[in-house]
Amino acid sequence: GGVSLVIPEKGVRIYVDPMFEKVIYNLIDNSIRHGGHVQQISCSYRYAGADLQIIFADDGGGVPVAEKERIFEKGFGKNTGMGLFLCREILAITDGSIIEDGEPGRGARFVMTIRPGWYEDGRGVLNETSGPVMS
């Protein structure tokens, strides 16, 4: 529906719970459903020490400051109230996390942290493990 998607070049492989696909689906669905006039959704990554951070952002209306933590509560929201709650739970299975740190009025921005051992970087080197590797 006129929304462009910007994704990074290949370079990182993640080994988190297979339901991670549902996390990404839910974030895209939320951007389209609740973001207002979203024209672009982007996904990128960066390193924070040994952690991998996946940044999902859109250029919609953003999340009000008072709701930034509440959006992850079970039952909170405009649809089922389960989407972002389940996203946080799925990431927690592999000791991951998610926060929203976008600027209201300038878009939503979710940062997902993937712990060492649950990703492989573009050099093909598995980082120090904190748990078993899942495929």
C-alpha cells in the first residue's frame, strides 16, 4: 500500500526462537495499522558491546511517551493487546529484549537486543556463547 521497506545488506544471521518471524510481522503490522501515514519502514543493526541490536523504525506518528513501556503490557493496545507483549516474550526466550525509543510525532523506533551466542556476524565468526545455538 505505498509503504517502502528498507533492509540492510546481508551480514548478520540470528539464531533466536523460530517465532522471531512473528515479532517482525507484528512490528510491520503495527506500523501500518497504528502509525498513521507511514511511508517508510526500515530495519538496520548495530553492535552495542558484544550484543547485536536490531533497529526497526517507521516514519509514522510514533508512540506517546506515557505509553512507551505500557505498550508491552498484556492487554494494552488498540487491537488485541497481545502483539507487543508476545514480541517481548518471544525475545526473552533467548535472553533478548525490546524497547521503544522513538520520538513521538517522528515515528516509532524499536530496538531489539540479541545476546552473544544467538547471532553470527558477517565475518562468519560466532560470538562468545551464552547459550546453545538454535537454527
